[in-house]
Amino acid sequence: MEWRHILAFYHVAKLGSFTKAAEVLFKTQSALTQQIKALEDELGFPLLERIGKKKLKLTQAGEKFFVFAEE
């Protein structure tokens, strides 16, 4: 698990948007998407539920992981 993946997840979850998080982290939206996907693959479960193109919701596991990422 890489720190940059945790940081990417934290900002996406906190801001509720890949685009906004990408702006804050000075990365592309696609780079953040790949980092979150890599993190989810490593953990073996989804952290975010993508609802349409612009809406995100944390899964139950995502909520727990967000608490970990905040600490």
C-alpha cells in the first residue's frame, strides 16, 4: 500500500470528487482514478461507489478506511 494512494483516496473522499481532488493534488483525474483502483485492488474491496459520472459515495469499507486515512 503506497502512501500516495492513501492520500489520493483521502482527498477524493473528503472532496467528493476526483476532479477537485486532482486539482488539490496537482494530478490528472485519470491518475487519481488509477491510484484509487490500485488501492481497491490491493485491499480486495471497493472503497467508493460511483453513482453516475459526477457522484461518489463511500462504501462501508470506504468509511472505515477514511477514518484510517485521516489518522
